Amino acid sequence: MGRFGEDVAAAYLEEDAMTVLERNWRCREGELDIVAMDGDAVVFVEVKTRRGDAFGSPAEAVTVAKARRLRRLAARWLSEQSWSVDEVRLDVVGVVVTDDTAYVEHFVGVL
């Protein structure tokens, strides 16, 4: 389910003129779901997928602790790059999957 949601999110971002640089980037401290470019901004995207919204929207699953960890992972990813970045953004993409449809909510710069 999580992989499907990430596939949906990556396709959505690319349709929105973003360029996906990496998916499932891992280091010792954790994982970044998607790293993308949106114009001159590097965007770190956390993807949350659910089979429905009975327990709230997928984006509500991103806790304060998770947001802190994403910031640390983003800093680590940036430190490993050989180019400089002018703008950095942390987004959340929520994917709700029903029987035959995936609904996407993109929250820009929320973390």
C-alpha cells in the first residue's frame, strides 16, 4: 500500500511540473520518501497513504516528532550534495485509496 501511494504521489508531483530526484533515499537515521525539484526549490516530500479517511486524513499522521526527523534527514541529504540550494521546502502528500480511485492532497511547505 505504501509503495502504491508513493507511486501515485510521484506521478502527481511530476504532472504538477516537479522533477523527482530521488525516491526512498535512506541513511542510518531514516528515509525520505521523495526528494524533488520545484523550480529552484528542493522539496522533501513525506507521503502518507490510507485506505480511507475513517481515522482522519493521511496527512494527520505526520506528528511533530516525524516532522523533526524529516528536517534532520533533509539536512543530511543536502549536506551530501555537491551543489548549493537557494530554497528548501518540506511538503506532505496524502493519498486516500478507495476501491478504484486514489485521491491526492498536496500540502505545500507545511513542515
